Amino acid sequence: MIYGKNIHKSYGNIQVLKGVDIEIKKGEVVSIVGPSGSGKSTLLHILGTLDKADRGEIVMNDTVINGLGSKKLAVFRNRNIGFVFQFHHLLPEFSALENVCIPGWIAGRKKKEVENAAKDLLQVLGVSHRLGNKPNELSGGEQQRVAVARALINQPSVVFADEPTGNLDTANARELHDLIFDLRTRLAQTFLIVTHNDDLAQLSDRVLQMKDGLIV
């Protein structure tokens, strides 16, 4: 479903990615591990269209990503990709329900349809009792569950997760691990996860080790 070939990225004189090849199949949970500075997050952001490679090819669902202009790329991202970050990036002025709905509304879907889908996701994720609460009224684990629901609202082909448990305590991290694999089972959801959490990595279908800008 995702294919990357010979991906290079530099920032000034620092070469971060040195010709990465990667393939991800539909329904896989794949973790990328490695020391800080190895290029993990840079690769994730490039595959997720948040950053651009200097050279190389990226194909997702038979679409050549690096061939899209900025407007088409934004539409493709909204419809095909979900994101979960270490810091949830929920908008503080909106309720949990509204935060989940926003990508669906941006996609032009009907307001009520999106709200119903968001309520269903929040029910599945165990936070349906928090629909009207704003982020500062939620625990860290609840905030991350709302962020996962937001990532899933447009039924994306893949969810990219960058250190999704990095800001959670052990109990909430374990719950999020279980949630990811439950979603894969229920929805055949594909996940690509950058993590320092060995427990999460070892539960994955595949673990990719990065070192010095390459998958080794």
C-alpha cells in the first residue's frame, strides 16, 4: 500500500536520510525504532506528506505522492492519512467531539454524518462520556484517545504515529498499545509507528531498525 524508494533528505549540511527503501502492506502494524537522530521521525513525516524528500519516490494507494501539487496533496492527506503525535495537538477551544469532527468537516462531509461517526469512534475508544469536554478537562490518556479518534474520522488508509505513548504513563501507554491492535483487528487499519517503547515495537507485525539515516 505504501512504497518508498531511495528517499533522501538533508537539512543544510546534515544528511538525515541517505537512500531509504520501505514497503508497508495494508493491515500491517509496523514500528520504526532506532537511536535519536537516526531519521525515524523525518521518514515518517515524509511518508505522511508533512515534509518533502530531496529525492526519491513515494507511492501510496497507486498515487505518486511526490508528483502532487500542494492543493492536491492537502486533499490526498486529508482523505488517506491519519496522524497521532506524542503531544496530541488537540485544539483547546473545541470540545472532544468537535476536535474529532474537524478533519471530516474539512473534507466537506455532512455535519451530522461526521458527528455521528465521531460519536461512534469515541464510544469504541472508551471516551464517549467526554464528548463535551475540552482538552484541558481530559486526562492524558483521554486526550490521546481523542487524538486517535480524530486520526480515524476519515477512514484513512494509514495512521502514522510519532511516539504515540511518549507522553503517557505506563498504564495509559499499555492501554494505547491494546487499542492500536484492537483497531487493526476491527478495521483492518494500517499503522506505521515511530517509537522508543520496546513493548509496543515488539507487538508489531514488523520492526524496522534505523541507524544513520538508513533502515538496517
